[in-house]
Amino acid sequence: MHRAQFLAAGAATAVVRPIAAFAQQSPEPDQRWKGHVHGAGGVVVLPEHRAIEWSMDALDAKPFRLSQYRRAVVVLNVFATWSDKCRAQQPVLNEFALAHPDDTAVFGITYHEDDREVRAYRKELAVPYPIAMERRHDSLLAIFENQNVVVPTTIVLRPGGTLSCAWTGERDRDWFERERDYALASSP
């Protein structure tokens, strides 16, 4: 069975709003984050202030559920094997994932790509974390504000499964570290 689902945990129907609305309502956990801009400026839509549940097939592994990672920061990186920007960012993600094995779970997500191409990408770029495969449904497409999958896009979830932020484009190691720290500091 090949499927992906984004659901608000405990809710049959989720109300979705742009992340920007979420960011404006989120209190800053302490002064370290004063002026720290959060949100996605309309990049994606996801449930506000509720844990996100999602299950998806994984490349050469058991399907995963986000709820299995409620004690960690979860970094979801939507990528494409053909994207030069994704390829340029991959070493940064690899280093970041390897630096935080105890409190951060990193996952790659591809959209309608062939398993052989993704395996070759994983091997060539030594990707150390699982890769989820969006093969047949458009659940991933549905979370993007304009119904277009943009690569790379990074979605960060706090421990507990609530949304911390989402951004498109290449990010450097400092960005990943800062967003991880923010997600840890702002989790309940």
C-alpha cells in the first residue's frame, strides 16, 4: 500500500492555515529568539498548534509515522534527485543529521521519483538518514500553499509533533542549528 497522509492528531478533519499565521501567534520562549522570524510566508499549509501525524513509505525500509518521533525535533527535507540546489545542500544536511543523533530525526522526502534514482542519489551523496517516498498520491502536493512542490523545502517539527517552521531554498548549517535550537526551546 503506497500512501501518504498529513493529519492533525486526534482530529478527523484539520483546519489548515498558512504557517505565517502560526508564527504570528507563537510566543517567543525567551530573549534568545527576540526578532527571530518564523513561519513560511505562505509556503505551506499545515494544522496549527496540533501534532501532525503522517505516514509514508520509506525507501528500502519500513514505513514510518511521525508519531514515532515525538521526543525529537523532526527535520523533513523535501528534495529532488535532479535538483542542483538539493545536491549542493545535501552535505550540510548529512553533517547536521550525524551531529544530532539523540534529539533530532532527519528525513528526506521525494515526490514521484523512481526508487533506483533515489538509491543512486543516496549512495552517491552518502545520505545517512531515511528517505520517504511520495509515489502515487498528492498528499505532499496538498501541503504546499500554491499546490506546487518546491525543492528544496525544509519543514521543522518540535518534539511533540507541532510545527516550528518551514522554508524553501538552500539553507546552511547555521540555519539548521538555529532552527533545531528554536524547536527544542519552544517545545512544551
